[in-house]
Amino acid sequence: MRVNVHVNGEPMVADDVWEGESLLYVLRERLGLPGAKNACEQGECGSCTVYLDGITVCACLVAAGQAEGREVVTVEGLSEGRARRRGGAHDRNPRPDPDADGVAGPRLDRLDEVQRCFVEAGAVQCGFCTPGLVVQAHSLIASASRVPEDAEIREALAGNLCRCTGYEKILDAVRLAAARVHARAAAEDARTVPGGADD
Amino acid sequence: MTVWREAVGTPAARVEGPAKVTGRAGYTYDRPVTDPAYAFPVQATIARGRVASIDSAAAAGVEGVLAVVTHRDAARLADTGDAELAVLQSDEVGFRGQFVGVVVAETPQAARYAAGLVRVEYEQRPHDTELRADRPGLYAPEQVNGGFVSDTDEGDVDAAMEAAAVTVDRAYTTPMEFNSPMEPHVSVAVWDPGERAPGGGFAEGARLTLFDSTQGPHVVRSTLAQVFGLPPERVRVISPYVGGGFGSKGMPHAHNVLAALAAWAVPGRPVKLALTRQQMFALAGHRTPTIQRVRLGAGADGRLTAVAHEVVEHTSAIKEFAEQTAVGARMMYAAPNRRTSHRLAALDVPVPSWMRAPGEAPGFFALEVAMDELAQACGLDPIELRARNDPEVDPESGRPWSGRHLVRCLREGAARFGWAERTAPGTRLVGRELVGLGVAASTYPYYRLPGSRAVVEYEGGGRYTVRIGAADIGTGAWTALTQIAADALGCRLRAVRVEIGDSDLPAATVAGGSSGTTSWGSAVVAACRAFRHVYGEQPPAGAEAGADMPDDPDAERFAMHSFGAQFAEVRVDADTGEVRVPRMLGVFSVGRVVNPRTARSQFIGGMTMGLSMALHERGVLDHRTGHVINHDLAEYHIATHADVVDVDAVWLDEEDVHAGPLGARGIGEIGIVGAAAAIANAVHNATGVRVRDLPITPDVLLR
């Protein structure tokens, strides 16, 4: 069958999709977006977390056909200049970026706040759980009307397993990102209120 | 002399961090290969016997199937001495889950479906998978992992126990545990066949490229070269990004060979093989279950007169792996009479292997709970007991310590953790929760493995490339090596790019034994110094120099170990027996810390794995079938975000002047050592119930 799906803002088409294929497989193997990871195939680990119509799902548990006509956002879609990079990932042996304070790869200022905070807080180790965690944390922060409490963060991320970090630095990263995002939102609200910018 | 100031010791952000958070880091399965085919294994459904017949006709008829390979038609390997790696070479079955075939197809779905259609009939033989301390046939291995002798015996333990004022004599058990890195084991095999040898064997001209998720590209290369009978230069192993390993990717396993055999069967096609999470439980190594008897004899003042640590554990009948569970007890405490031993049961089980801190992780659960029991029996504070038994020199070798600061770690931790608030066992009830504090000591040896080489090249424009075929499995080694090279060259961090993860790069030892940063780092320092020696500060573009890791004479003269103190607070629900761990603190002495940010993650990650070991992890082997029945993340539980509240790690500000040019000892494994004991001791303090068998589940506390 043919599956039409918007991924990271672009219309995409996958042909000859077998009815039993997962959305994860289509993203990774057919659409050249290997950011979401395959680590358990049963929705236990969260490594394949993506947005489906704005709700986070384990892409391994979604049949590709269920995504027909819907919007998917993957970890690749959270940062600038991402979606056109097709055909898999090629970053090997990164050099610290001279413009990015010793950090390699894409410049920090081109990353989403959650991604940036994961790097800054040291929340990344082997990195295999990271794409799923970044999407799940992004969703938590975007949907909360305030900076979430620690217990809320832990509960929201309890479906994303990590074997390396011990979770502490992930919590730090999410706290940091939430604080920044909400501070920015508050500042923008203040600007849109007449006279508010002077307060 | 190199000055460690600009980069080493600073919390540099992970060099590959942005690649990982954006999904751009290319792990093994992510890397594009042209026109791939996909493999799915067929696994034995008996624990012991032989394959009587295989009917693969239905599988071969599935649309898209390219080949079904079994022992009848798999290419012959040159070296079948390692039974784990002698894949599809005979009809013998040594454990349930062993490979008996593989299907290669145009899609992974077709391969998987067809694999389920392969009909295998077996001639089953009686199997035995149950570890018991009283079983017949236990034997002493010639040596245990790490090259240590199996048994030691000094003085007269029995007489000392007889004469001791206070004794502890208890049995402790730990279950089968599984490394469970988040990235499953993946191999992508690409053959350049050359001329095929007569009979379909591997021709001398053949070349194998393996994209592999491994802790050591060079060891995979050398091992597979031998297995396939190829010169090492005709095998290349590439693995820049590795999604965790914890020892399970430290040596090649059967899937590496299976991927290459599968690719050999479909000429011209790269073959991708990813173990499923379930398959990993039979095929990617595990930690043996252990039955440990610990005997401690002491005077009324708590000074030890006898330490005995005797271990029974399993290995696979087809390949020996002897976990060095009792080795830590040889050096940990001063006692004139000491005995350690390891006895193995060779069972029809999957092949055990390295799992984070093999030996120390299970061994220090037993030893450190026993020490807590001794403290209780003597009426001493557990920290004071350990201080009284802190040896001035290594009890086993008689060598001086390069730096043993265990007591400092314990006292520092006690002050930070609020140890003075600890009350008598079972006396602190807050609401409906029993609260307790526990402590345990920790140690891990300093290993600096020989065999690494680094090369430095000046690219011009102020930029240097350092090459070494090392692996960063999430440890932070990539970043640490970049920092080390920057300081050793005397340039800015951003001027250095380090290339790792490819056997075409200079040789490097495995990322194991917490040895990576010290071993590879020493080679990088030597190469940078050699470079400056030849080219000075104004090198021409293209200038290149390399060096091998220098010898380490101090390693022969000193007893070199990292040490640590583990603290835990537990809250036990008085009604349900549920154990929560609101706080853990580790205080470590590890020599110089190259990168505080990545080091802290290593410590905390290890401690959390220890929490997971204490409360969650248990592989359940069904002895009727030899099957690990809880073989997935739904039923083999590892700690989640919601299990962790406040885990912190600190370390002494020090360098170990005997530990190579960096003054750093390893840090990757010590975090797990003693963590489970600290929690078990805290559970005792909370409830008065002494738990000697892991994991600590609510039912144990409700009995």
C-alpha cells in the first residue's frame, strides 16, 4: 500500500508498504530518518518516541497505515535545517565547532532548547535513548502551563528507559529547558500586553 | 612535562552531543549501505541435543527470501575453537536460543516471517540449567576472568573462625543479570568476496567490512579474522557510535559471525542483522548467578582475623567464563587468615560474559552486607569497622597502595549524607514508611591494558587530528581524549578532532575494565609528545607522528585500585514492603578526573545500575526448558526515571602520581560496586530484616 504522511512539515510518500509495517520502520528505513531508535519493539523503552498529530507515541507500536494523512514530528524535526537531510546520518568523528564553545556537530544555537539543554546538562551518554527522551521532554514542556515539578517530570519520562545516565542529568536538562522556555514565553506575553514591556 | 590545565579537568561538553540530540549520530543500523538484505535468526528451542532435521522449504518459498542458511550449508569457518563463535558449524545444540539457522530476505519483515516457518526437529538430550551449591560436578577453573587464580588460601581460616570472638558465616545470592544496553547488538556485514575458494569457503582474497556495535573494533577484527581464516588487514570493523554495552559488546558474540555467514550466502549484498531485545537474553552475554558464602571472624573490637569468600557460579557448558567474584575480598580488608575460591557449574545455559564490574559487582554485594552484619554483631558503626580493618599495604601482594583513601571517602560521605542521624534498626517510622540508612565500601582495580597506539596529524590552519581505534560507548572517552590531546599538544580544545571507532585507525584496546581513558589517553599523550618532539610548535601541514602506549613500571610496584563509599537512604512502606530509594551518595577516590561532567554521569549511572541490581533485576531461567522467560524489558525490569530521586556522586580532589601520565584511574565501573549492598544495608537499618538474596522484592520484607 501507499502511505502519505507529513513528516517534519514535509509531505512524504512511502510505496509498497506492507500492512504489518510499523511507523518506526517506515521512518527509519523508507524515509531516511533514523533518529527514532528501535530498541525493544514493544513500547517498553520509549527510544522510538515521535509526535503523531501532536501526541507522543511509540512509533514501534503504530502501524504505518495508521499514520496515513497525519503529521509526524521526529527528533530530526525539532531543530533547524533538519528535514532535508535524508539518507541516514553521517556525522562521524565530530570536530568541536569553533563557533559553539567547544561543541561539535550542529551549532548549539541551531538546536531546540530541549536538545541544547541535554548537551549542556550532560544528559547524553551513549545517546541511544536520547532522541526519544528529547521528544518526550519537548512534549512535556510544550504542554505544561508552568515549569513542571520534579515528580511530574519523572512520571512523564518514566516510559523512556536509559541504561547509562542514572536519569539525574536528564532531569537537570528538562528542568533547565522548562525554565528557559517558560521564561521566554512569559517575556513574550509581557511584550504583547500593552505597556507590559516596560514593567 | 605536560600541563593539565586548559582542557583536562574542565567539564567540556560531549563532543558528539549535538549529533546525538538531533538524531544525526549514525549508529550501526542507521548507516546507509547500498542495496541491503536483512537477516533474521532461527534459534534452538531445546537446551541440549542435536538438530535431527530441518525443513526450510516453506521459508525459502516466501516472497523476498534470498537464502536460508543452516549448519548443512553454511560456509565452513577456519577456526571453530571458540564454541560460541562456531556458528552453524555442526548440528549440536548447547543452550536454548542458540543459532540453528538464519534467513536472509529483501525486507526484515520477510526474513522474520520466513524464520518462523523453518521447521527444526531435534534429538533432545537431558539438560541441566540449575545452579545449586550442593550439585555434583562443581570444578575450579584454571583461572578466573582477569587472569586471576581461582583460589587463594593464606593462614588458617578455620582455626581463626573457631577462635574468633565474633563471627559471621552466611550465604548470599545474586541472580542472572543482563547488561541490557539500549542499543541492541547489531552487525552489518559487507563482503568483497575476491575469488571464491573451492567448496564455498572463504578465499584468501576475500575482504569483510563489518559495521558493528562494539566496545572494541580491533578485538572484533582480530577475532573474526581468525574465525574466518583471513589476514587481519582483510577485515575492517567500523563503529563510531555505540548505544551502550556495559561489557556485552566487549568481545565478539555469535551474531557477528552469523551476520558474516548470512552475507556470504547472498553475494554482492550487504546484510543487516539486529538482534531483537528478546534475542539478546540468549546471545549477548549475561552475568552468572552467584551463590556466595562469606565468613568473617573478628575480635570483640571488630578487628578481622579471618576473611573467607567462597563462590559457586555457572558457566556455559560450551564455553567457560569464570566471573572473578571473590577476587576483591583478597585485597579489601586486613586479616591474617584469608581464603577465596571459585567453583563453576558447567550448565546448558547461554554463554555468560562481562557485565559492568564483573567480579566486584556481585562479590561486593556479599562482602559488604557481611561487613554490615559483622558491625552489628560487634556493636560497631559500620564505618568505624571498616576503618579498623583498613590495610596499610595490599594484604595479598604486600605492595604499597598507590593511593588508598577508602576511609577518607567513608568519613567525607558520612558528613555529607547525615550519617549521624542513623538510628537502630527498625526504629525510625515516618508516616507509614520505615526509614533507614546504609553504607558499603567500593573498589575497582586500575587496569591499563597494553596494545594501544595513537597518531597525531597536523592538518594546517591550526587544526590537529588524533587517530586511535578506540570506542566511546557513552562513557565520554571521545571527549576526554580530545581534552587530553589538546593539553598534550598545548592547543585549544576546538583545534583537535579525535577519530575513533574504526579498525583502520591505529590499534586500541577494548573499552573494558574501566581502562579506556587511561590506556588510550596514555597513548595519545605519548603521540602528542612525539609529535612536538619531531616538529616543534610550527609543524608543516601534513606532519604526522605516532607512539605506542608506554610501559607502566609503577603498575608492578604498587597496588593500584580506585575506592569509594556508597551511601543509601531507603524508605520501606510498612504495609506493602515496597522499597524506595530517596537518596544515594557516592564518594570516590579515582585519581585525577579528566572531565567532571562526563565522570559524574559515569558514577551516577553506575550507582543507578546498582540500585537496579538491588531492587529490580532478575533473569528467570525456566529449568524445564532452559529458557530465560522474562526476556524483554517488560518483565526484566531496569530502573526507570521514576525509581530515582536524588543520586549524587562526588570525588576526592587528587591525582595518582603512579597512574601513568594522567594520574587517573578508571571510573566506569566503580559506581555499581557496593551500591546494592548499601541499599540492602539500609533496608536492614529501616526494617531489621536482613536480605541476603537479590533483588530485594516486597514479598521478602513481608514474610
